[in-house]
Amino acid sequence: MFKWILVVVYRVVYSHSIRNISRCPCGQNLRNSSRFSTPQLKILEQPTNRIRYRYRSEKGSHGGLTGENSSQNKKTYPTVKLENYHSTAQVYIRASLYTNEERPKSHVHKLMGRHCNEEGHCTVPLSDNMIATFQNLGILFVGKKEVPDILYRRKLEETQVLHTSFISANPSLLSVREESERDAKDMNLNSVKICFEAFVYENDMSYAVSSPIFSRPVANQKSPDSGELKIVRMDKYCGPATGDEEVFLLCEKVNKKEIKIRFFETDSDGHQLWESFANFTEADVHHQVAIVFRTPPYRDQNIKSSVQVYVQLFRPRDGEYSEGRPFTYKPKEHDLDGVEKKRRKISHYNSGVEDISNNSNNGGNSGFVGNHSFTSLADSSHTTQSSRDSNNNNIGYYGHSSCSHDSTKRENCLQIKSNHLNRNYGPNRRKANLIENSITLFVN
Amino acid sequence: MFKWILVVVYRVVYSHSIRNISRCPCGQNLRNSSRFSTPQLKILEQPTNRIRYRYRSEKGSHGGLTGENSSQNKKTYPTVKLENYHSTAQVYIRASLYTNEERPKSHVHKLMGRHCNEEGHCTVPLSDNMIATFQNLGILFVGKKEVPDILYRRKLEETQVLHTSFISANPSLLSVREESERDAKDMNLNSVKICFEAFVYENDMSYAVSSPIFSRPVANQKSPDSGELKIVRMDKYCGPATGDEEVFLLCEKVNKKEIKIRFFETDSDGHQLWESFANFTEADVHHQVAIVFRTPPYRDQNIKSSVQVYVQLFRPRDGEYSEGRPFTYKPKEHDLDGVEKKRRKISHYNSGVEDISNNSNNGGNSGFVGNHSFTSLADSSHTTQSSRDSNNNNIGYYGHSSCSHDSTKRENCLQIKSNHLNRNYGPNRRKANLIENSITLFVN
DNA sequence: CAAGGGGTAACCCCCGCC
DNA sequence: GGCGGGGGTTACCCCTTG
């Protein structure tokens, strides 16, 4: 135990000697010591995977990082707990930003907020239950042009500390400059990890009491290469099983070179039965926020009744995808023709509910396609054409829906997003890939 | 005549004495002199009404101002002619930028290009036929932050020249600063006029030989408040006469607070018969480049056959509108039902040509709706589904076209833009509000 | 390279809500 | 008034094509 403390003290003094720009040296040496005796930090609540980084010039508070399970009603925040700590000395947890790499390095960006200092370190005291919550962590985006300079200065400082004797080839300042330039180019400015470290303070000195741990990555919401993928609106939610139906899709910023539109079908357990990708070119991506695509053919072009699948945006580079929107493949016209004419006399509502109940056993699935639930027409029949929810989104039927296969006008393919059920349905909300509480009517 | 030359010489010496930042003092005094004896500048070719202004940092050439009648095949450039000039001394024409105001003031932006100097003055010699053509005029965008300083310096220089005695109240430098700040805010940085002046040079002195004239305004193509309005794509080009059809429209950047969608109908002489505006809210404008709107009802909701009107974007602030796209109002379903079933047996192509010939007498109209021409199907039947022209635009049929009124799928409402006819159709090209050489098929 | 574009970085400001 | 968001502008940077 004594030996361990010595190691810790060495680390802290060393790290402070380099002008207070402390780094988490990943604590490999500590991690190897016995789990039974070593205090350990644990992340109780991870941060959300995305926040808009702010420039220094964007003064004022713009809201901090929430927890991954945060919701409109019940906000959570990044939270850590220190385990196996048995002393009575007050412990502080320090959070700071590191690169999103296998071996995280100190980032040029900084944490900012209530408990943060100029260097981007946020320190909060551990409460009695050994828990610390970070309620106000913003991420300060350090301008691209400043990056090489910052890295250069860090390198010089490190060199000084190591008395240069540690460095075999005596590097000229010029080569250090060049190295900094290269490193600056390599640094991903749109993704960071948060490093948490536990400290005790004594006589103006800080002593680490555990090895540092890193949060999951937090991406920059404003960057088109890491921002959230989101389908905002489509002009139709159905098409023929033969595919090649033209669809207008409005979305949040995407990179036209890095975006696909994925159609997929799952069974009632959420297992994927089929997938295919929509057809479009870079020229069909309109200013990053709209895509005109053609649907892929369904795996069976001779289906006799409608099949429900999902559409989602997909970014191969980082494997991200948007929530899925229900999409209905319809039988060929001539197959439908006889049926259609009979059906038309039946109440639209009745036939709609019929089809919904077919799908509602999807309600309890999980895994890849995430949590989602369907609700019966009775629950959402109060939503009317073009009604809007509090966020001014269209929650009535989504756009023009006739799929060029019959003459029943709009009512033949609606997508209704019920509003009043849109909250509090479990911890995996953020991972859900399907639009929540959506309902598709088939009125053939 | 001698007296007149004196006036001119005074003006030129005066204007040069203020450190070569010469202004056109609008030449009111000159304009009043006899038209018979005074040399006069005339604009033979106005500049286009829009160009993308370039920042100093956007180095290199990006193409200059063309003339208003310029076309892909035959480029024209701003051109002026000096009339009533009878001396043999070589005349030079100088162009420079002025504000787009009733009483134009020297602008902070500068002309740049082959014959331009650092101050933004472009000087070209008059040719033997008394004509000067400006082939390479770019507009340099001077940053917002620099504007107050520039205006401040100009004010100081003016004050010095006027020996302060001209100014009744001796203004403190502070109030000059404030005035500059105010003027800077008022200056429209996205619209300029070009001032043309004729000079002769003698012994390193320049002498104006005519009063200055100003071009029509040239707006900044990149500003969303003055850029060109353009409909890029729509998901359908027809709808029921009753209106309320949802349409997705992709466009170039618009300001959601300053944009309307106008439907209008003209008779064969181009006179307006009817207009109405589409229904949408600010929330339906998606990131400035897409609008989801609902069609207005046609003036007669009980039409028995299709009616062709036009859609265009309209910006009330400056009265600008985009080219019009043909849009077809269709009769109510039950009205059409009987007709439709009979028609379906007729060849689609035949019925298409029929309807086109109805419209083709629009070809020679002019005035408000501008020049446009229709071409028969025979001319453009080579365009195929989703084919693209050299600019990668869709020139095949535009999107999904079934208008929820019959089951004839896409073919029932096409818009084909013929490619090979897309040139050389007259001097008023830039004013045309209708999409050129477009053709609408009605296949009922 | 000229002649056009589209996209990004950095910044500025707007709302609705306590 | 300032928080918690969000959209839009400014200035800049780059890419296509001939």
C-alpha cells in the first residue's frame, strides 16, 4: 500500500511540475495493482454522445452535457462514483478533455462551465455517497489555427521536464514545429472523451487516489461528419414493391459523399430479415439537407399485401444511423386491383386498425432496431391533418401519401406520430433507431 | 464651351486633391448644360443584375461581370459609348463602385480585374467607335468590420480638403467616429451600382469630359437577401383544382421570413388572369433550401379539364421572382372519372401532343411573364426518365407525378425540359420568369 | 489557369422560457 | 436577464470543369 502511494505522489508531482497542464498518463502502472485494495472510479452515468461545441466567441451559457439517459422530464448528468476508498479525506473529481483515441491524449479543447478553470479542468467534490455529478459541462471549441501552436508549446514543455536527456536524437525546434503541424492535422476536433480523475488535496498539493477513467466519446453536434443523423420529413412513406419510386427526404446536415439511405425489415423479434439501399447520386443531395432518392425494390416484388419496413439514414464512416421511419411496400397495381375495389366500400378506419394490430407485436422487441412501440389508432385518432406538436413538427399525417397505386387519395398511406406517448419509455431512448410511437395506417 | 471646360477642370483637380479617392459628384451641374454640345456617356450593355462578390482572401479569378444579354454561346460585357465627343484626344473610361441609392455614394467595395487599380478603379481606353467594353470586372467584398474605418477616413479626408471652414459646427473626432459607425450600418453591402466616367489625360492630369453615369444595380449573388431566386426541383407539378395539395420544393437559399410561393395564370398574350399564394409557415422552410407548401385552390374549383398555371418564388422585399414552373390544376376526381376511363385507351403520346398544342400559342408573348417557348413532344421525346443534362440536372420527368386522381402512375403528369433547344432565344433571357423550353404533358 | 461552384469555420444573433 | 437551445451570416477555403 505504501509503495502504491509513492507511485501516486510521484505521478502527481511530476504532472504538476509541467506547468499545471496535467495529463492523464493513462495510469497503466496503477491499473495493474490489485483490484481489492485500489480505489476505483466508475462511471454511473455516461454523457450524451453529442453536444454542440461552442467557440470562445459564443459567449454565455448554452446548456451543458446531459447524461445518456437524460430526458425532457428527468434530466441526468455525467456522474462518477469512487469505489474502494476508505480514507476520510475529502476527494475531488476532476474532469478534463482527451482525444478519442485508443490511447487518449490531452485535447486542445476545454471543458467550460460552473466548476471549470481556465485550463478546461472541472473539479467537483465527492459527496458523502462517493458520487460526483457534473451538471454544467460545456465543450469549448479551440480554433483550428490555434492548434499547432498549442501542441508545439506542449511538446516544448514536455521536453524541458524530461531534461532533453531522455530524448535520444536531439530534435531541432523546427522539426518539433513540423511535428506539431502534423499532429494538429491528425487531431479530431469533433470528438472527445472526458477524463475523470480522483484527487485529495493537502498543503496545496494534489494527490491522485485512483487511476483516471475515460468516458465514451462525445461528438460535436454541429459538424456534418459527426452530427446526429435525422430524417425530418419525407413526401411519402410508401411505394411499390418493385422499387424505383422517387421520394423527397428532408434531413439535418449530411455529407453527400458519406451518406446512404438504408431500407430494412425486421421480424417481430427485431432481427433483420432484409436490407437494401436507396438509389441516388451526389447531385441528388440538395445543399446537405434534402435528398431525392429512388426506393430499392423489395426482396419479393410479387407480394400480395403490403409489407412494412423502415428507412433510415446511414453514415458508413462511423457506422451511425438515424432513427428509422416506417415505410410500406405495396403490391403491384394489377395484383391489388380486384381487392382494392372491394375494399373501398369498407370503412377506412376499420381496415386501418386491422393492419396496425398485425404490427403491434413488434412492440416489445429490442436489440439492433432499438426500442419502439406502436399504438392503436384509438390512441392517436385525435391527431388531425397537419396538426403540430409543441416543437412545431408536423405530427399529423406525413405529406402526400397516395402511392400511385389506387385512387383513395391521401388516406391510403398515413404515418401518424402520436404526441402524448412520446416520453418516458425506458433507458435506451438514445439508442433507439426507430421513430418512437409511430403508427402506420394501411387503408387499401 | 470654354466656361464648361473650366467647370470640368475644377472638378477633376478637386477630386484628385482628395488623395485620389475620386467620387462622382453626380454631375448635376453638367447635366443641366445643353445636350447638344455636351459629350454624353451612354450604357450600351448593362451588367448582369447579379454576381457573386468575392472576398480579398478568395484569390484568383472567378470570372467577371457579364452583360445583361450575355448567354452561354455569346458572352457580352458591360459596354458604354461616348456620344457628342468631337476632339481627337484619346478618351479613357473609368468604372468604379457606388452605392445603390438615389444619390449614389462611393462604395467601400472595389472593382477588381484586368484594368483595375488598388483603389477599385478600372480604366479602359475608348476604341475608335467611341465604345469601351469592360471584360473582366469582379467585385471585391470589403469585410463588414473594415467599413466604419474606411468611412471614417473618408470623412476626415473630406474635412481636410474643405479646410474645415465649410463645416459650420466643428465636429469632434468622436462624433465623426459615431457617424461613420452609423453610416456603416446603413450601407448596403450586397448591392452596388457601377459609375462610368470619361476622362482625357494631359500632363499627368486627368480631365473629365462628360458627366458620370450609373449602371443599374448589381446584387451580390451569395447573399440570401439578394441572391437569385430559383426553384431547383419539385416533387410534383400538378394537383387538384381544390388546392391543399402538399408539395415539396427544393430551391436555392431563401430567407424564410421573406419568401412567398406564387401561383399565377396568364392568357395567351401573357396577361395575368389569376394569382394566388401557396400556404406554408416559417417552420415549413427547411434550412433555407426546401419548402413544403400546400397549393392554393384554383379560382374555379369545378373545372372540367386540366388548367395550366405557373408556380414561382417571390420575394416581396425587392419584388424579385424566380422563373415560373408550369403547374397543372386537375379536375375533381369524380368529374374526371368517366373521361379518364375512356381516355386511358388512347395512346399517351397522342393525347400529350394535343394538350401541348393548346399551349404553344403562348410562345410569342412578352411583358410581365417574360419570354418563354414551348416545344412539341416530337422535339423532346428523346429525353428519357431521369436522364441528366450536362449540368447534372434532372431533365427527364420531374419526380413523382401521379396527382392522387387516377391510377395511370407517373406518366399522367410529366414535365420535360428539353435540352437541345436551351439556347439563343432572344435578348430578354435574363428577365424571363418562365422556365425556358419546358413542356408539360397531360396524359389523362 | 479561368470560371464557376459548394462546403466549412468561426461567429453572431434569435427565440421561448423561467 | 440570462439560460438553454437553435438558425443564419460572414469570411474563407476548397473542388470541379473546360
